[in-house]
Amino acid sequence: MSIRFDDRVALVTGAGAGLGRAHAKLLASRGAKVVVNDPGGSLDGKGGSNSAADAVVEEIKGAGGVAVANYASVADREGAASIVQTALDSFGRLDIVVNNAGILRDKSFAKMELDDFELVMKVHLLGTVYVTKAAWPHLLEQKYGRIVFTTSGSGLVGSFGQSNYGAAKTAMLGLMNCLKYEGERSNIKINMISPVAATRMTDGIIDVKTFELSKPEHVSPAVAWLSSDDCDLTGEIVVAAAGYFAAVKVMRTEGAVLGVGAPATIEAFAAAKDKIFNFETAKPYFRTLDDKVKQALGII
Ligand code: NAI
């Protein structure tokens, strides 16, 4: 049975180009009413124009879909709230929040100005916070919501020259991990994608062959499924690139119990290093007082 979004209202931030445009178009093609947010502007966040959001709205309407533009910056509290308000004013509700907007200000940490660090944190992390915070009471009240964050391998794994971007992208992981509990009883599912796609953001960064094969449209099915009624997962990270999909988790090794009742020596830690860092038998990390910790505490 086909997955549809009839009677659902979605907002997609940064939907005037690249990945956001592809997400908005896919959701609209399956019946969602979509707020296409984008203030325009350059890759480093300068300037602005209504034309980016307007063009995508026209594309969606031209294909028989329903969409409305919003030109606010997610990095501005009132602007972020206006994106949610546009959904409520235009369509009477909001069900799906795709946080996708982003910019880059790459430089090695040694050369990076703190202003560039703060701006990137503001757009990616606080922009996601502001939009999600404005949507949250409506999702809680209607006891339904689907939220997607956009993280990056640059944060999950790291990347030279992207300390600001990597920090912002991985800070979202902590946000998601906490909100998944706060949304649990209200049927709010909140997940992340870690995409790779040919956009202006990756032009000249990923190799030519990968660039040709990695269209934003290849990522959008994951975003759409995570935004759907069918989505029964929360707190997950999905890697999506060129038709490849996989899940990522924070892992914990089996570890070693080195001292019960008294601190281990530094030498004992050094001797157990290979065991502590043995990821071959690692498992997803859950914050529970499991048997290993109880053993260390001498409870069992
Ligand atoms: P893009 O530059 O084509 O699209 C980003 C969009 O966000 C632009 O249309 C831009 O106008 C908009 N935007 C910028 N600042 C904004 C603000 N303050 N408020 C609202 N909108 C704003 O780049 P792309 O590649 O489509 O990126 C989309 C998201 O995916 C970003 O969050 C990016 O960090 C993330 N990402 C992309 C990857 C890729 O391979 N393309 C890899 C990993 C993450």
C-alpha cells in the first residue's frame, strides 16, 4: 500500500534548494500540504531572496500539489515561529517538521573566527531548536508529530575545517535523544538523517562520480518515511546517500571491571586498554544500570 500524507501538513526549512527542495516535493507529491521555508541567500548565509522558496512552491503547485512559501530565517526566534504560524494560518495544523536549513563557514579551528562558529551553531542547532520549540506545543496538544533533524557525517565522524558545523550537527543528537522521551507519550517520533547529496554544499567537495550519482531525491524517501504515520521508530539516525540507507547508533564496548569498592589503578586501566576499546563486541549504548555497571558497583 502506498504511503501517503493526505490531511497532513509539513514544514520543511531551507526548502528552496538542494535536499530541502527534494523533501518538500516528495511530501507534496504524496498529498502533504507543505510550507516551503527559505530566505534564499548564499552558502555562507549572506544575502537573501524570496525567489528560492517561491520557485519550489510553483514547482509543487505545477505538479498538482499544495504549498505555501515562508521566507524567514530559522536562526531568528520570531522568524522560526513564523514558519510554524504559516502552517497554522494556511492549513490549520502542523504534523511534520523537517529541519533541514543550513549554511557553511568552513575554516580550520586555528583560523576560524568565533563569529563564524556562533553563526553556524545558530543556523543549524538553534535554528532546529527554535523551529521545533515553536511546533512542539501543537504536536503535544494534538498527540501527533513527526520531526526530522538533519545531522552530518562531519559531526558524527568528523571533518577537517568543520568544527563549527560538526559541533552543531552533533549537538542535535543530544537534543533528539532528550526530546524522544519528552514526545513519547504524545506519539511524537523524532529522528535524524545523515545525508550525502549533490548540492551546492558538496559541489567540489565530494568526488565527481559520487556527485553525479548522489541526487537529493535519493535521500528524500528516508525523510518521507520518518515523517509518515508508518514510522514506528524514534531517536534513530539514518544515513542516506545515492540509494543506500543504513542506521547509525552510539555504541558501547563490553568494557572491563577493574575495581570494585576501590578505584582501579592507572596501570590497571592501561593494561585493560585493548579490552575497553574493543569494538568487535560493542552493542548500542543504552543509559541503563546494566549488569557490567552493577558488577563494578559490587551490587551483583
Ligand atoms: P543547500 O545549500 O543546497 O540548501 C540549504 C538551504 O538552506 C538553502 O536553500 C538555504 O537558503 C537554506 N538556508 C540557509 N540558511 C537558512 C536559514 N537561516 N533559515 C532557513 N533556511 C536557510 O545545501 P543542502 O546540501 O541541501 O543541505 C541541506 C541540509 O543537509 C543542511 O542542513 C546540510 O548541513 C545537510 N547536509 C547536507 C549534506 C550533503 O551532502 N549535501 C551532507 C550532510 C548534511
